[in-house]
Amino acid sequence: MSEEDESECCGYWGMADEIVEEFDAQEVVPNLYIGSISAAKCTHQLKTKRINHVLSISTNPPSLDQKDFNCLAIEIEDEEKKDISSYFQQCHQFIEHGRKLGGILIHCQAGVSRSATVVISYLMNIFFKPFWDCFHYLQKIRPCIQPNRGFISQLLSYENQVLQKRNSGNNTNNSNNSDNSKSNNNNTE
């Protein structure tokens, strides 16, 4: 990418002696950023922030240098009837890998619907939190998020899976604790 192309995509502005680079991405949790396609094209900013993984949820992902970036493209339209939830597990694995090895940017065209949906699903999965908690958390960081209705419906269905997983983990711990307390009680008799 030429310097002229990069200046166009990164939103350089200012006086001749002062250049400000606008990077349309926000850090959600350590080493995980959400943004628009323009952020994905700002290779200088990606490198500055140690982002070496890019998850593109777009029908037209940017071409990035494969020696500098590990990229995964999920080609899906921002349409209510599209099944984005079928990609959650694959995306979560890629996100975990990217976070461990430096940083990851998750983007779609505008950083509003598709990327927000995947980030919310990831937050639900790692924190075992309901959809609305994760939605509001992300909205504070990136106020423009607005997953489409179909994606919200899929996230609400996914919430049931996440909360069942959390509750089954708690039940296992509780049953182990009660087993331990029974054996401790037996030892004291």
C-alpha cells in the first residue's frame, strides 16, 4: 500500500507541519480491537499497536501483507437472515490466538454490526455474561455499534448456551464442594 493510499484510508488531517492520524478502532479488552475496514488498512497503526492478527467479517476484506499479519476472512453479508452464529467458535479461537500473540483487530465495513456481533459473542463466551451486559459494555467503548435484528436474535440464542455452560460449571463446582464437605464431615465423626 502506498503512502498516499494509507493516508487516504487512515484519515490523515491537519496542518502541513502537524499530521494527525485517525485510527478508527477501539481496544475492547487487552489486545482486542474493534473497528472499521479503514482501520484494517492502516498498517502503520496496526503495527504500532502490536496488532498482528486481523479478523475481517466482510464480503470485501482488505489485502494485507501475509508476512506481517495473520488474517482470517469470514465472508458474510450484513443481512438479518444470515447465520453469523455458525462462525462464532472459529472466530473465538482465532481471537484467542491473536490476543496471545500480540493483538487482533476485528472489523467489518463500518465496525457497527458484523464485527460488533462477533465481539459481543466473544465477550459473552469468555466472561459468561448475558447479551445485554456485553452489548452495553461494548457500546460504551464504541458507541456506534448496532448489530442488525437477526444478529441480535442469534446472540440472544447464544446467550442461552453461554449461561448453561456457566451454570453447569457452577453445578459441578457446587457438587464437588458438597462432596468434599461430606467427606470432611465423615472424617470428623
